[in-house]
Amino acid sequence: RMEVYCAIFDVNLTCIAPTQAKIVDELAFAEQLARHPVYFFGEGAAKCQSLLARSENARFPAAPVFPSAR
């Protein structure tokens, strides 16, 4: 399934969009990718990378990054 739970934060870690379920397709993050670089990480990043890697503003760290509530 191409669904991920995600939240969007700005460079200062201010929440732009709270955690929500999102269907990943070519347009899933189009608004953000059109304006500035977007870094994808966590378990859903691989799903996003297969569809969004062609965008020059989509960034995927070489080493996996997994956020922690701790």
C-alpha cells in the first residue's frame, strides 16, 4: 500500500502539517517540492523515493534516518 503517516516541519522544526495518513503518488508533496527542498526520512521515505526522486527538490539521506519519540 502506498500510504504513509507523515508530518511536515519547516527548517526551525515548526509543524506545518500535523501527522496524518497520506496516499503517496507523484503529486503527494507537489506544493512543498515546488517551493523548496524537502527532506524525506523515516520508514515511509523508501515509498516516497520511488515516486518523487525525479524532483530536484526531493532529498533522501544516504544513510537511513529514523525519528524517535524518545
